[in-house]
Amino acid sequence: MGEHLKHIALNAFKLRNGHVQQVTVSYRLYGRALHTAPIILVNHALTGNSAVMSWWQQQVGAGKAIDTNKFTIICIDIPGNGYDGDVDHLIYNYQDWTLGDVATAFIETLKQLRVCYIHAGIGGSIGGSLLWEMVVQAPELFSTIIPIAADWKATDWLVACCHVQRAFLENSSQPVIDARKHAMTFYRSPESLKHKFNREKTNQFKVQNWLDYHGNALKGRFTLPAYKLVNHLLTTVNATSAHDNNLLQALENSDTRICVVSIDSDGFFVPQEDEETVALLKPFREVSHHYIHSIHGHDAFLIEHDQVAAILINQLIALKKAHVAAPCY
């Protein structure tokens, strides 16, 4: 079952900086009816959306790794991402927001859906970072989280990339197009581009045509306010902001299993950061670390379908026999 886009209004939503505003959150449900099967939350990536069976159809569906015959799948849009096409739901005061605020909005949305227990949270890129934020804010919400090509913090490298993106978004005559073209260069790897194009030319290098295509494609489906928001949110990733930047302290009230998935060629959320995180956590809690081996860089979690599926199936196999959590009231 893939339902139509639904909305929940969060009235008088209070941000961490004290600002209060009305927020409308959109979401979709897939698979088994809510509260009749184990629940999986799938958090989308930067320019993704709640239509998970469109952009991740290789992993979500009947008989697939995230099996709609066995699970209820919830996918929530980052508020202000513009997916519902309603300009009144865009967020123009994007600098007031942090990814921690988005986590709060997601948790409140789940409460309104009477969901107080999620068997597995899965997210790639900023969607994985959002899982870290959520598990700190709601320590008993998840049984397992699986952040893929993500991190619990914004590194200097991540902030630097987003700073250049912001320059395009504020100064370019075609901001969404130029920012997207720049972003594609760090979503992939030099080896990936060589493998794909090998310096081939028509009227210009094929890699240039490819970048132009992705820039124009995003402009057709993503608004400038939405892009400014999500780019800014990346710079605010810090699940430990209320815990003196101490990850162990931030997670001390949670028994959630953590399955970290890295991409060995990722030049955006670099795998060395994940290695340090796993080494820090392993003596104190249940954590595992898995690798996607690929030449394709950060986007490999959307390309290496068989490897991703194998990891997800291994992590979700126990859920097929999991009890169904009662709805909370």
C-alpha cells in the first residue's frame, strides 16, 4: 500500500533559538497498515522526499530489503523541502533552523501518528545524520538505527562544501543550477567520473553535459528557498549540541543498536569519521560498522544496490519476527 501525501500541522512549533512558527509536515506511509506490523522510518537525503518508492525503489517494495509485505514504512519530508508544491509550507527563515529542530519536528509528527516505537530507522546522507539527532532526543524511540554515508556532526570539510554552495545560492544568476553542478562533483569521486566518461567529448566534454543535465533537472523540481534551507541544515548537524559535544554522554540514556554504514570512496561524509565514531562507542554499546565498496563516492548508496540490500537484509532479518509495538496515546 502506497498512500497519498498526507500533512500534519505543528502549531506554535518552538525552535531551539526560541523562535515560534507554524510548520506543516508532509509524509507518506507504505506497506502494512500502521500499528499492524514492525515500523521502519526511512529518512530521505538532501534533495530527496517522502516518495521513497520512487528514488529508492531498488530497496523498498514487495519482497525487497525493506519489504512492504512485512513492514510499515514511514517517510517524512524535511519541513520546507517544497515537495508538496505549496509555497505557504516553505521555510524562509532557514537560518533559524538546525537539523536538531527537524528531528524535533519528526518526533512530534510521529507522536501525532501515535507512533512511540520504531523497529528500525534508515537514512542516507543528511537523512542518516537526522537519525543521530532523533535518537539523542528520543532515546527509547528506536530499536535500531542505520545511518548510511552520514555523520552525527558537521565536519570542517562538510561546512566548507556547504559554504561554497551558499555562495552559489546567494550570488549566481542561476543559483539552483550552479549549486547542483558543484554538488555533483563531491557526491561522486574522480574515479567514478573517469569510469563514466573517460574524457569523451561531443560538442563539449560529456562530463560537462552530465553536470548541466543534473543542474537543470534539480531546478525543475526544487525551489531556491528549499535548497537554501537544506544546505544550511547540513552545516548544523550536531547530535551532541546539548551534551557538551560528548557523544557518549548524548547516548547514555539510549539502548538503541547502531549500525553505521560507510562508503569507502565517500569524499563528502568521509569514512574515517565513522571509524572514529565506532571506535569511541564500541566499548560501551552495541554498534557495528559496514562498508559499501565502490568507486562512485557519496552517491554509492543510491548506486550499489546489491551491497546496500545485503546490509539492510542482514540488519532487518530479525524484524520479520519482531512484535508489533502498541500505539501510544
